[in-house]
Amino acid sequence: MLMTMTMPLTLSDVSAVIVTFNSAHIIARCLNALPDGVGVIVVDNASTDGTCQRVRSVRADAVIVQNAVNEGYGRANNQGMAGHPSV
């Protein structure tokens, strides 16, 4: 039998990857739903509505990846995961 020891997770061990495209009207609600201590990685798919500025104003500690073109949901998620410290 394989035994593994696990360490208890804390909120600082968790990051939320959020993919956006022209989401300025809703991103604050999404970000405010996350508890303090959870890392936030926002991957923006070339928004033109101020989404990234809104993210900065609501969650200054968020990591923002700004794509020059809409890379699609799957690729953007992969970009976000690449930005997570445990990956």
C-alpha cells in the first residue's frame, strides 16, 4: 500500500484562473466572490471595453495576461495555468 503524506492546503495555495473577453460589466462581481488570499490570474482575450483596467481597480494583486488577439478559451486557460506558481 502506497502511503503519501499531505500537507493541509491554505487559500494561498489556490489560484483562480479567469478568462475574459469584453467582461468589464461583470468582472468585479466575479473577483469580489473570491475570498481574500486566493491568487487571481486573469487572462484577457483582447478586450476593448476596459476589462483589464476594471480588474486592476478591483483586485490590484491580480496577475493579468493581456492577449493581443482572442486566443480562445482553452488556450487562455492554459496560459493562466502556466502563470500559477505550483505548475
